[in-house]
Amino acid sequence: MASKVNPWGVCRSLCIRSRPALQCAERRAALPLARRGLADDTTTRSDGPNANASRPPPAKYVRPPPEHFADNWLNAEALAKLEQAAAGQDLFDEDPGHKFGMPALPGKDDKLQNRYPTVIHQITRLLMRDGKLSQAERHMSLILNFLRTAPAPKINPLRPLLPGSPPPEQLPLNPILYLTLAIDSVAPLMRIKNMKGMAGGGNALELPEPLTARQRRRIAILWILDVVNKKKSRGSGRTQFASRMAEEIVSVVEGKSSVWDKRQTVHKLATAARANLNHPAIASKRGRR
């Protein structure tokens, strides 16, 4: 039995199998041309066996040493402070950079209400109106800032400050001392106490009475506030009252305030009323004691 072979199918299969071979031959023929074209380029690396031997070996990376501190005097000072802290020493002991000494830390039994000086606490309470303590504290801070930035006062020799006070050019450096000297210098030493009916005929007997430090300061502050409240306003804002109060403090230190006249008047009356201490009514009270 004769086999049925399709001659056209065999030819077709042979043509299909020969196509990849023809394409590979074309590619191999084109490859030398491309290599020949790239041979003129100087950057082309040769693929020969000694190609790696001609190239120098890559340099090994070495990490630079870490630079902890720059070589200057500021870091040397910081290192010295760290060594003091490690040794348990005080970092701010005898530091020339501070104009005043560092504040002392509160103790275990210290109360929070005693963190401010006594004068500042008393003035703040007298400045308070309608229970607004924060507003009074703001006024107090503005007054101290005004005294700190104001020029040095000119002291009147006829109305000097308390003995032992620093020179006037040093007062703005310490505004709390500035304010304390102004109040203590103008504060009266005595007050007049009226004893009703003791002079006879329904008349009052005037007697001088010494005051404590807190009483003296209270009277002086009230005198200054009376003068400040009578001054005319020169503007508006929260700094208006503080600036007027600070200006009056400066005028007190310079001896220009009318508070000095009140102090002188009270002292004159107290000096004249010393004779009433020998009044029979007062002497009889002393005998009973």
C-alpha cells in the first residue's frame, strides 16, 4: 500500500525550520560590523584575557576619625563644666558671667508665698483692686522694668536716702533695692495717735506713737499711691498706671515728690506732741501698769 505523503506539506515544514537558522546567520554577519564600528571608541573596554590585569585595583575606603569637639576655647570650657558636674561640684560657683549671685533654691520647709521679697509682696497687695492679683503683679513687673531701664537718678543732698545706700548710678542695676530705698527713705518713723477726751473738755490728746517697719512702709506706699492717682493721664493702655507709679518712685529718690513734705509734717507734729507724754492722764495710766 502506497503511503500518502503530501509533498507540499513537507516543503512547508522545511521552510519553517530553516527560518531561525537564516535569522541567526544574519545576526552573526551583522555583529562583526558593530564591533568594528565600536573599535574606534577609546572608552571601549577590551574583553581579552589580560583586561583585568591592566586596570589598577580600587582604593580601599578608610573612614575618617570622628570629630567630637572642635578645637576652640568654647568647647574646652564646656568640657570643663561637664567634668565639674561629673565630680559633683557647683557649676555656677564664682562665675564671672553673672552680675548677681544665683538665686537660692527653696528649702523643704519654705512656703510658696515667701518666694518674693517682703516689700514686693506688700506693694503688690496694696496695688490690687477688686481682687485682681494678676493685674497687680503685671503692674509690679512693669514698675520694676521701668526702674531697671531708667537712667540713674540725681540725689538731692537736702533729702538724702537712707545711710549706707549704694551710689545712684548703681540703683538701676537692682530695681528691687531701688524701690525699697525709695519707700524706706520717705516712710515716717512715727504717727499721731488721738486719745479722745483725754485732754479734758472733750478734746483729744495727741500722742506720738512709733511704727514698725511694715507699718512705715504701708503709710509710705499709700502716700505715693495718693499722689499717683491725682496725676493726669497722658495716654491709655495697661502700662499707663505702671509708668506713672515708676516716675513717682524716681521723683521720690530725687527728692522732688510731695511725699517728702507729708513726712516732714508728720515728724513736726510728733515732735511737738512729745510734751503730751507727761500729761496727768497718761502718767496715771503708767502708774496703774
